[in-house]
Amino acid sequence: MKEMTAKEVEVALKKGKKLNLIDVREVDEIAAGKIPGVTNIPLHLIEFRMNELDKSKEYIMVCRSGGRSGQATMFLKNQGFNVINMTGGMLAWEGSVE
């Protein structure tokens, strides 16, 4: 499984890189703070909403600590998607939140 640290994601965003971020936390967790521009697809809905994703794009999966995003990364990878897990999740995120 491909991985990036929260710091690597933050640096890429600060450099203006366009990243496709998907946060797999529940809606109430997102309300406490999310990375600006992230798309929320709770983990239990990934299977049902993967038709919204484009297999030609790269996606970075985010959650609270990296566990659920790791599960989502493996699932989507097995479905033919190009995905990266953000290790450490929002607990490791030091960038801005909305």
C-alpha cells in the first residue's frame, strides 16, 4: 500500500499541488475539523459511492489515525483505483482545518 505522511500532504498542498483527498471519517467527526477541500465519504459508504471516483485520478485517503483510511485504501486498490493512505491521519495533521 502506498503511503504519505500528514506532513508530506500538508507540504504538497502548501506548494499548490492539486490533491484529491477523501476523508473516510463519520460526519460528526468531520464537523470537528477537516482538511480544506476534502471530500467526505464515510468508510461504510465507500463501496456504494466508489462510482463517484475516477480511476484515472490519484486519491489520498484520510481518517482520524490512519486505520480506516488504510482499509479504504486497500479496498479501492483492489477495485483498480490509484490510492494512497495518509499515515497518522488527522491526529498527525498540523495544517489548517475548516
